[in-house]
Amino acid sequence: MTTTTAHEGKRRKAPTIFDVAERAGVSHQTVSRVINGDPTVREQFRDQVAAAVAELGYRPRAAARALAGGRSRALGLVSTGDALYGPSSTAIGFERAARAAGYHVLLSTLPEDPVPADLSGALASLLAQDVAAVVLVAADNRVLDALASLTVPVTVPVVVANAVQRDAAYTGAAPNVAAVAIDQAAGAMLALEHLFARGHRRIVHIAGPSVSQESEVRRATYERAMRERGLEPVVLEGDWTPASGFAAARTIDVHTVDAVFAGNDQMALGVLHAFAEEGLRVPDDVAVVGFDDIPEAAHFTPPLTTVRQDFMAMGERVLASVKALVEGQSHDDGLIAPALVVRRSA
């Protein structure tokens, strides 16, 4: 017969902020500042606190939640913090869906060129606020590389939005992961098939930045579609901005090109500007197609033919995946279908 001591029989005590401070080798005031996102804390201390929080499984409100007998209604959202239409619209769609479902969303943004320590700090801050799950809005290889490089475990479900190269989202540091994305390859083919059907064969693609998974897929789809038809792909580099589309368009010899497939609508706007300055008529001299269907696309001159991504549906699908993971149910990893919107530019 075995016996259990009173000490062993007690439920294990939840870690406190003082336990975290002791493990990290800092003061409890420093732990509090890290948890609350104080930017003045030295990076070394942020990393030490992040590691201690993850190792101990510290949750400031874990005891209160246990007494209430309920599940946390807080969800963490990690974004790259830029103003690009796709990621920001996805974040807005997710926040609206979460709020309608009775959750509140806590936001943490990453710098423009994130490294693993940045993501670790953001995750530690959100985990310390007792979130039930974390959403990464980042179709950015740097963020997914950072996720794969984490050395501390992520103790809640993670949903990666816009991860079109889906295997990259799964990592040992965060084993409970789902990926939700719009089908970028299908969207690119909608644009290209529209141009092919109208007799265009000399099509140039202006690609977004190489760190973007979405840009990579759109570019690869364009190159494959052109080669399958015996056509030579021509790719010009852009960075999602109208200025980069304008600069790329100024290098195009319209005597050898009859259409432009821009990687997003903002670059397509720059293309239309450049062609207007050169006295070219769109679509009579050269057709232009974009991607995203931003609200302004219908009011470009001429109105832009583009591929619509339903970011509100994306936000709802992300929330559905979050809820499924939290509740231990199966989730839908299928891609969301885009749609072609035909206007006068093509």
C-alpha cells in the first residue's frame, strides 16, 4: 500500500509573478513591465522573462479563471504591424468575428524585420495575459521562420492566417497549430485565364516582395501558366507599393507587351499612373489586372479588373479554427476560394 503526504496531495500551486522573476533572474517589477509591453525593458531581460513565462506556464489570471470554472475569453493576435490591405483586413475580420462571438482580442505587433526573439516576446506577453489561443496574421516567411525557431513551448493553440505554404506553419514549438488561407494559386489563374481568353499572350507580371508567401505563390503560378502555353514569363520586382508598380511599368516596352498582371492592386495603381503619363490607353493598348479588390479599385482610371479576396470570410474561418482547437474538435484546413471581378482595365 502506498501513502500520499499532505504536501503531495495538494493541487500543484499555480506559478506567481515572483516565481517568474526568480526563474528569470530579474525583479518582479521587470516581469510586470515585460508582460505589459513596456518598450524600455532591455531585450536581454525580455528574452529571460519570456523563457521563464513559457517554462513555468505562468498565467496572471489562471487562478481566477479556475475558480470561475470557465475558459478564457481572451484571444491573442500577432501582426507584423504594417498597413498592407490584406493582413490588416484579415486582422479586422478576425477581430469582428471574435467580438461577435463574445471574445476580446489582445494585439501584439512585430517590427518590420522580425526575428525569433521578437515573436517569443510577443507570445510571452500574450500568454501571460491568459489568452486561450493565439492568431498569427503573417503570410511572411520571416515570421514563420521565427515560429519554427522558437526554443520555448507555446502552450495554447496557434492559428496562422494567410499561410499558403501550409507545411511551414507546423512546428514542434507549437504543436497545436492550424493554417487558414485564401487560395492564391487559384486567384492567380483566374486573372491569367481571363487575359488568355481575351487573346493576351505577352503578359508581364509585377511581383510582390520575396518574403511574402502570397507573392511567391502568385509568381510561381504565373510562370508555370506561361510556360505551359509555350510563352516566356517576364517578371518585374515590386514591393506592394504604388511607387514600385509605377517604377516597374516605366521599364516596360509596350510594343512587346499586351498585358500586365500586377501582384496587388496598389502596384496596379502605379502601373495605370505610369501608362497614363506615357499616353497609353488601358485596355486598348495594354490590359492591366490586379489582385485583392481593395475598395478603391472600382474607382481607378479605368476601373480595375482584379481578384477579390474575402477577408471577412477569412476572419470568420480563423475564429472557427481557433474555437475548434480550443475545444479539441476537428477544424477545416481547406483553402478559401477567391473570385474574379471584371472591370474596364481588362
